[in-house]
Amino acid sequence: MDLQDQLKNLFPDHKPEETEEIEQETSTYWLQDEPIICKYEKRKGKPITLLEGYNGADSDFKKLTKDLKTFLGVGGSYKKEIIIIQGDYRDKIMAFLKEHGFSVKRVGG
């Protein structure tokens, strides 16, 4: 006997409420025609991934940076219209951006 049956035995007159399915909000970004440039660099011996060429609003920069950092589970920031992600995650970042409708261009090795 599972929990539902036990509850029906305890409360025979109870009618369960219909639950509405909550739609997940898909984060939408401002899409552009030009591709975002994905670069790899080393600064002070540490690998970083740079995303240049995104010309959305400041709030879109924050949102995109936060979503990328959450998706990858790493640190990062954005400064002077460049998104900086700690580590070499070019392939994952490019897949994430393509999934969200961006065109991406890989620069460097």
C-alpha cells in the first residue's frame, strides 16, 4: 500500500486539487547578427576563455555571464564588453551559445 492509498483511507472525502504545470522561463538574450568571438588566453599562467563581440545591453551581459558561470560551475566576470570565464571551456561555451541561438566564431588553437 503506497502513500496515496493510505491518504485515501484516512481522508475518504478529500478531493485532491488539480496542479497546474509551471512552465520554466527560458532566459532570452538579445541576439545579434555578428558572431561572438571565443578566445583562449593565459594570464599569469592561468587559462581563461574570453568572449568578445557581444553588443547587447549591460543587463544582457550580466545575465549571459551569470548563466555561463552557472552552467560551467566556474568563476568569471565581464569587463569592458568582454566576458571572462576562468578555465579553458571553449567547446562547452560554444555549444551553450549555439543552443541559445548565437553564432560563434572560434579564434586561436
